[in-house]
Amino acid sequence: MKTLTIVLACAALISWGNRSFATAVIFDTDVAIDDWSALLFLGKHPEVDLLAVLANGVGETRCPPAMKNIPALLDLTPQKDVTVACGDDYPLDGFFAFPEPWRQQADTLSGVALPPSQRPVSQQHAVELLHQTLSAARQRVVVVATGSLTNIAQWLEKYPADKPKVKRLVIMGGSFEAPGNIIVPGFTDGHPNTRAEWNIFVDALAAETVFASGLPIEVVGLDVTNQVKVTTEFAKDFKQNVSTPAAEFWDKVLDDNDWFIDSGEYYFWDVLAAIVAVEPSFCKGPMTPVAVRFSEVAQADLTEDSAALVWADKTIPTTTVTSQPRKHYDPATFGITEMAGDHPAVKVCTKTRANKAFKLFTKTLNRAD
């Protein structure tokens, strides 16, 4: 009996030790198709201690479905005691949003049903959860942001003293040398913006705040995610390796989105950011300041056929959360990121190891819990 007690005590110490040496992560996500796989990767990775998952209604999903879908996805992982909360419904300023069909897909997990989760959801605002989680963390935390940077910008404004608690901020967003991804055939044909990336575009003012913050940032933008295109060959290879509930879910998502894969428009945007968060060697690139462009359009210059109105989301309120009149911006330049300006330098990922990234993702999702 004494021997068994010692063995169990040693096992508990080893388990706690492994958890202590794991990478503490907070995941800020807009719960779109590539976010689901990124969340599963982080949740299944043996060296990740997932502390909290944040969302808001600015990106592709909305808060009510996000607060159902995130816990259901977490149930496919061994992660316990992960606090989940949502933030605001709209960007800091402006009237731009993701196309409605994409938002419906995000809200419904692309029609791939998961059992309802019994995990509790926090009633706190996401910014408050971010602050409390950082304050309580035993180590510095890696924050992974794969949606709009709204929550992060609001947290920086309200709790700037928290910044030393962030070990790294890995952002999926932006485009520098690569073309933007705002124009997608069948959804946004005719859009005037050829250079921006969606996560930055929907809340460019939030992004500018974050890039000016001095946080240790790594940017996983289109320049590097274009190297990890999801192909039919990858989908076939993944299907042959399915051995866990998490992998089964993702295989069904790939089947349902074969049209997306065939279009050549689907990349491992957020998955690569999650991989970089855990294994920084998957990001190679320069240190440089990053500036975000936004140009206000004067109300007097707006006409009914103005692009600022044509591409505006009419459901967004005309006032901000601070009760200020919401401004209109030039959609042709809103959210363009440039390696320029006088902000503190950040790391911009320009090269990665694509084949190893796909293999690591497949291995991690099929890892036995």
C-alpha cells in the first residue's frame, strides 16, 4: 500500500511538472473554419496548457454560436478547465465585416454537428477574462490571435500594465509582398481593396493599436500562409490517418468543404499561427515596424454609390461602444499592412517548413489523449 501511494504521488508530481513546463496559451479566435483546426491543434498538443479561449462578434462568427461551438470543440481535446468568453459584437470603428455566407458557415461549424457541451461559459467580457487569466498565470503566456484584434486592442487600452505577462503575441493577419485576400470570386467581386487581409481589414484601428504597443509580436500573414495551401492530396492523406474524434470531426469538415479546397483559395492560415505559437522555428523572417493604413472618408463626400457605403455592413450600429459616431473609411486602403513607420519592430514571418507543418498537424490531431 505504501509503495502504491509513493507511485501515485510520483505520477502526480510528473503530471504537474509536465503541465508546469508546457507552453501556457490564450487563444483569441473568430471561430471560422481554419480556427476550428487551430483550436484542435492547440488543444491536442502535448506541450500546450490552454488557459482560455476568447472570441467576439467582429470576425466570422457571432458570440452566441461561438460560446456553444468553442466548448464543443474543446470536448474533442484533453484540455480541462479552459475558460471561454466573448467580447463586443462590432469593430472599434468603421462599418466593414466578413461576407454573410462565411459568417453563417462559422456559426454552424459548416454543418458538421457536435454534441452540446456541458462546459461552463464565462459571462465576463473577453477583455476581463484576458486580464484575469494573465494576472493569475504562473508563467508568461503566449497569446495567439487568429481573428480581429479588437479584444487585444481593448485590453491594451484598459490594462497596459499586463503587457509584461505576455511572452509572445502570435497574430494571423496582414499581407506585405503577397496580394491581399479581400477579393474572393463569388463573394466579394468588385471590391476595391487588393492588398489587405481579412482579419486586419475588419478592424484596422484595433490592429494599428496592437502593432504600436511594443508587445513581442510575430506576424503570420499571407506572405507565409500562402506556402501552406490545403490541397486535395493533403485531404486524402489526412483521411487515411484519422484515428481520434478530433481528427474525425476535421475530416468531415474537409469533406464538406471539398469545393473550397478545389477553388485553390483555402490555406492553413490559423493552423500555421498555432504551430508557430508552439514551435517558433516554423517562422523565419525579418524584424520590422508594421503600420496599418486607414483613411477616413468625409461624410460630405459620401454618395449612395460610394464604395465606403456599398461595402459597409448596414447592421453595424452608427455609434461605437464609447457612444461616439462611427466613422466611414476608404475600403480601398483600409487595413493594408506595410513594413514601415516608427512603431517598435515585430517579427514578420516570410518562410516556413510547409511539409513538416502539415505532418505535425496530422500527427497532433491523431494523437491519443
